[in-house]
Amino acid sequence: MSDVALSEEVLFRTEGRAGIISLNKPKTIHALTLGMVRAMTVQLQAWASDPAVEIVLLDHAEGRGFCSGGDINLLRESALNDDGASGRNFFFEEYRLNHLMHEYAKPIVAFMDGITMGGGVGISQPARYRVATENTRFAMPETGIGLFPDVGGGWYLSRLKGRIGYYLALTGARLDGAECAATGLATHYLSAETLPEAKRRIAGAPGDIEAILRDLSAAPPPAAVLAHRDDIDRLFASGRLEDIHAALAADGGEWALKQLATLRTKSPQTCKVALRQLDLGRECASFADNMRMEYRIASRVLTRHDFIEGVRAVIVEKDNAPKWDPPTPEGVSEALLDSIFAPLPADEEWRPL
């Protein structure tokens, strides 16, 4: 082992021919801060031109979960105290990291062992190899706090088979490791106890990674979400939130009514944002185009009522009784959505590194 660099929130080291990034903020399940984003960006740029590093491994150092998301409290404080300026800066740099990883020339392996949500999805989905385990709990739960499935959600979720990405974006449903493997969100399924061996072997022989992961892969249990694939494709088929609510109500089955009850707890504004986001993301010619769109959305949604209220209700006061505005899907106009998706002034648009 060489080139060890330690910081309070993220650790970097090289082992064999691998550069290893370990998230190290266990009290918040490794939620990403601006400092972590910047440190990872700088280190990945350095390793990109380092011939001694042939592959990058991304994991968490200790505690439960891979990464629970971004620093939501920071974003809310920004919305309340500086008109969203520091929050927009966080999104700007986080999205640059997401794009850097998506375009990275060397393979990245993300070990999604445990909770992988929000910002954790943003740093795992760009990886060429995405390893799930029996501990994986994957979700994009943003509509429940008045946000939207950003960090590339418009790109990744829209490209899943059928309408499952739309279902995940709207409901915030959690998938386990087997379900991630079955839907393509993970490329491999390994038992958590084999991860140390996988990392050791990959670091020693990066060129053999396909064989190593294949050799250590375990047979996942049945993927429960697949039992509802036809229901998801049928009931979430529309691009209109009102139609999805109506389809679920008309179905009347236990599963459909459970999804409808869940949707009724979410922000109607950001559910409609998510539907349009995925439709547009699916048509984007490049990941950078998608991130430019998502930054426009984030810049507007950050300071709107539903995000401030959603974080208050779910994270700060935990009464789980947000008062959305508008309170119903019918109240969210196309004009409002147009204003959220509109281009920013040229000097404020997002751009990659």
C-alpha cells in the first residue's frame, strides 16, 4: 500500500494497481458534503493521468450503508438563508463529479453494499462495474422531500427496461441487491463477505476483473419487483401524473392501491418534474446534456416551497406531514413546469470540467 491520504470524510489510498476511494462519514451514512465532492474530484483527476493506477474502487470505510445521499440540511439552510447560492454551488460541483465519473477513461467499480440512495446513486451508477450485495438498499426518494431524482436520474432511470425507472422516480421505492441486479442497476451480485477478497484480487490484477467478479458472484434470490413488472409497465405508462393516479385507482388491487397511497404522500410538483425530467433525459444525446437540464431544475426547485417544507416534515421535525403547494397534481400547471425547466442565463448554466 502506498500514497495514503486521509481526511475526516473521505479516504484515498492506492493498493496494487488500484486507486481506492472510501467514504468515511458513518454518522450520516456517508452523505456527501461539498468537501467530499471536491476531494473526490481532485483525486480522480490525479489518478486519470497516473499510470500506476489502472482501476478505481469506490466503497465505504465503516458503518452501515454505502451512501445515503447528499447534504440535505445544507441545501435547506441555503434555501432559507442565502437564496440558494451555496446550494446551487453544491449541485454544480456534485454534477461535475457525476459527469467526471461517467466519462472516466479508467474502469470504476462501485461497491453498493448497504444503503445507496440519492447522491449515492449519483456516484455509483456512472461506474462501469456496480456490485450489489444482500445488504444493498437502493432508492431515489427525492419526491418525498420536494426534490427530484437528480445526479443523473434523468439519464439512468429513463433507460431502464419498461416503466420501472418512472415507478422508482415517482414512488421512491426501495430495491434490494437482487432487484438491482435484475433491473440492470447493478452489474454483479456478490455476497458481502466476499467483498474484501474481490477488492484484493481486482487491485492485484485489474485486467482480470471480469473473471474475478464472475468467479465470486453469488446467485441472487428472486427479484420481488419483477413480479410486478407488468403492473408497473401498465399502470405507470402515462406521462401525466393525473393519469397514473387514475390508473392505480381504477385497478383497485392491493398493490396498486398501496402505490397510490404512496404517491399521495409525495410532492405533486416534483412528481411532475420527475416525469418530464425522465422523458427529456431519455432523449438527451449526452450525459452532459442531461446534467445541464438537471442543474436548471435543481436551481429552481431548491428555493421553492415544497423542498423547504419537505425537508422540514421528513428530516428536521419528522412529523411526516408536509403541506405541499400546489397540494394536488391538477394544481401543477404546465407553465410552472416550463419555468422550472427553462434555460438559465448563459453565465449561470452548468458545464462539465
